Amino acid sequence: MSQSSAALNAPNPMKKKVITALIAVAIGHIGVLWAVSHIKPAELKPIDKKPLQVRFLTIKEDVPPPPAKVEPIKPKVEPKPVEKKVEPKPVEKPKVIAQKVQKVEPKVIQQDDTQEKLKKQQELEKQRLEQLQREQALKEQQAREQALKDQQAREQAARDQQARDQENRSKPQKVAAGDVSWSKSPKISAEKVSYYFKPEDGVKVIEVEISSDGTGKVTGVKVTKSTGNDKFDAYVVKQTYSARFNSYKPNGVVTPFVIKQQFDASVVKK
């Protein structure tokens, strides 16, 4: 029992070494902190800069000396060589020996002209056939041209007839009173007649020329005989415009027409 308590109380040498090392490290850190806190910062001296002084110098160019005078070199004139005259040799003319020329008479060769005549006949026959062909071609050309002219004339006549028919259809035809009829006749009231005229005025008749487009519509009214009262005449014209004919179709074609119509405007005594 005494031996085990003594062993526990004995210090461990390893622990002592660790504790000693920790104490040494702590003391070192404290010394470093104290030394850093007491270090003074280094002071830098200001640098004095002096401005640069520049001095300009003028540079004189060297002028080259004038060139030396050079005397021209005169060319040497060599004497012309003397040409020797060479006399031409005399030309010897060839001797002409006269010879007699013998005349050669051409031989007359007699040929049979039967083939020549045959060729001429064939040529004439060929020319005659060519002339007949040209005449035939000319006749055919004239016939074609005449047929074309006849066709153009027929077409022009047809166009002219169509234009005349169109003009006749568009041009109003004058018709009599019995050729057309009213589907709605003009209404001339007796009150208007009595208003504009009196019995003592006598017989009053107004005649108007009425144009229609053929469908029955009145397209124009013209007074050809007046009653003497312009206001009444204007009233009749207005009433006629409001009227209507039955359609006018001669040969089954709607045709414009013109018709004259009279209206009695007399006032009868009571």
C-alpha cells in the first residue's frame, strides 16, 4: 500500500518536458511582441530635384567651295583621206544578129457545131420554162392579193353595217302616237289648268317633244308649242318627266324613240 502511493506521487518526466517547452514558447512570443512595439519607423529624406537646364546651339552648315573651272578639251581633227577616183570600165555592147522570123499560119480546125446548137436550144428551153414559172408565180401572187383585198372589203362592209345598225339603235327614231303607249301617262290636273288660265283665255294647247331610251324611261322633254304661260309649260314638262312608256322593241330590239305629244289646257265654261 505504501509503494503504490509513492508511485502515484512521483512526477512524470515527459510531462515536465512539455510544460517547460510551452513556458519557453510563451516567453518567446512575449519578447517578440515587446520588441515589435518598441521599433521606430524609418524616416525617408525628401529628394530635392533641380530642373534641367537646356541650352540651344545653332549649327552652321558647311558651304562647299565653288567648283574649279574646267577647260573644255578640244577634239583633234584628223585630216580627211583623199578618195581615189576609180574610172569605170567601158561596157561592151552585145552584138545583135538579125534573124528572119518565119510567120506561122494558124491551122483552121473544123469542128462539128451540132453539139453547140443542141446546148443553145437547151439553154433557150430552160430560160422559157423559167419565164413561165415566174409568170405563173406572179399570177398566183396577184390572185392571193386580190383575195385578201376582197376579204378585207367584206370585213370592212360588215363593220360599217354593224356601225350603222349600232347608230340606228342608239339614235332615237321618230314614231307616231299609235306606235307607242303609256304605262304611266303624265297627270295634268284640272286645278292647275284653272289656276293658270280662265275660260275667256280661249283654247290653250301645249305640244312637247318627248325622248325615251326605248325601255320606257323618259330621257328628255322639249316644248315645241307653248301656251304662252311659262310657269304652266314648266309644270307640264315636270309631269311628263315623271311619266313612263311601255318598252319599244321593233324587230325584238330595244330602240330609243322620239314622239310629239299635245296636251289641252283650255278651261271649259260652266
